[in-house]
Amino acid sequence: MNPLIQLKEGVSLLTWHRVAADSLAPHELRTLHQFVRLGKKPPKRDVRALRFAKYAEKLAAPPASVNWSKFVRSWPMLANDRLGDCTCAAYLHMIQAWRAANGALFFPTDDQAIAMYEAVGGYVPGNPETDEGANEIDVLNYCRQTGVDAHKILAYVAVNPQNPTEVRQAINLFGGIYVGLAMPLAWQGRTTWDAPSDGMLARFTRAMFGQSPSWQPGSWGGHAVPVLDYDEGTLTPITWGSAAYRITSEGFAQFCDEAYAIVTPDFIGPKGVDPQGFDLAQLQKDLAEVSS
């Protein structure tokens, strides 16, 4: 029997995953991960992209932990169980979190995710050959120029995934970051996504035989997620209708190949209040210069 149809007493695996991914056994997660979709294309570098480091250098140290996902009760799948539209689903989940942090509701739909995927990724419904994923930069530019309904962004800045302080400052100030992961096959069947072991035996094995193919960045594929929370050792992505996953700091630094902080009225509020300590006016001036 198809494991997606019956996993636990007739409950769909995907339905169960939305409710309690952290309770699935490893073999159940591996089954799930064979059916859910990824869909992020390799990073498209934009030489005009602003760098968050320019603004972060004068900021105070970020707090020890941040939790923006706590305001959202449930996360819809947004068609990412059947289409490679993760880049669009991730952005819609960010709107959901931003609005919730301001006490407002936003319920993204599969139709919105698919419409974005058509516009940005060239997907044609009913034609699986066009289901080829999309670039995060293309999604961000679409959201700045066109947006989803009334939800448009003002700007975005590139965040250095290898700088933990910068990553945490951006999550804290902007209500999360829009992240691209070069997913290794080793992450299949896990809810905690880590880096390869650095123990003595592991180092010896790598020295003798090289890195295991399952740990090669992107060996599973590219995936887009919003990262909304962090604590001392992990970050929380939202993916496949679940907030149960965690990425260790080491895993994030090694397998995140792009990350962006987004400036949007959905988070800074209807009065245009600047995020704490962030020079929004300067960012908008810089954006105008590189967009001209």
C-alpha cells in the first residue's frame, strides 16, 4: 500500500506530518522525504544586491533566542508536496508569520503559491515538464515589483550564512530570513539537520575515503525555507507544513547557500515604524540607487 495513503491507522503521512513531524520514526520520515518536493534552483548572484553587513556592524548583539513562529498555529503545505514551488511557499509562510506578529491574520493558499510559481518559475499547470523550480532572487524581485495581492516588499538585503551574529541579527530585526539550502541526502529521515560529525573516527574516515556522497551539498537538492526562530544552537525553518525541523548552527553554516533579510510593511507595521536600530531610510535610498 502506498505509504502516503496509510501510515498510521489510515492517516495520510502528509496530514500526520503537519501535526507531528517530530513524532515520526526515522523510516517514516525517510518515506515522507521521498515524496515531498524541493525546488530551489542554484543561487542567482545579483551584483547589485545590498549586504546586510553594511547595516549590521553598528547594531547591538542579538538576543540569545528569538521565536517569531510562535504566533502561527498551523502552516499550510502550499502545494509543496506535489510541486517544486518551495521558493513561493517559503515567501507566503513569511507573510503569514509577519502578519501574525502584528496581530493580523493571513491564510496563504495553494492557489496563491501556484500563481506565484507560474509567474516566477514558468510553471504551466498540467505540464510536469515545466515544474523545474525557481530562483530565490527572482521570487524576491517579483515580490518587490508585483507582490501577492496587497503584499509587496520594500527591499531585501543579502545575509552572510557563515556569520552567526549577522544571521541572528537579521532574524531578530526582520521577523525571519528567506533562506536557500543545498540539502544533503544525509538529511533525509531527520528532523534535526546537522553538519557531518567532527569526531575522531569521522575525521579519519574522511581522510582515508573522502566525504561521504550523502553529505555533499545539494545531493538531495535545493530547498527554500523561512527561518523564523533561533536559540543558542539551532535555527527553526518552516517547511512542508511543519515547524518541527531544526538546523544546527554548524549545519546552517555549511549547507545554506543564500539568505536574505526582507523589509516589508507586513512586519514593520502600518505606521512604518523602523525595526529596532535599523536604518530603513538609508536602505531605501541605497535601493533606489541600485534600481535606477
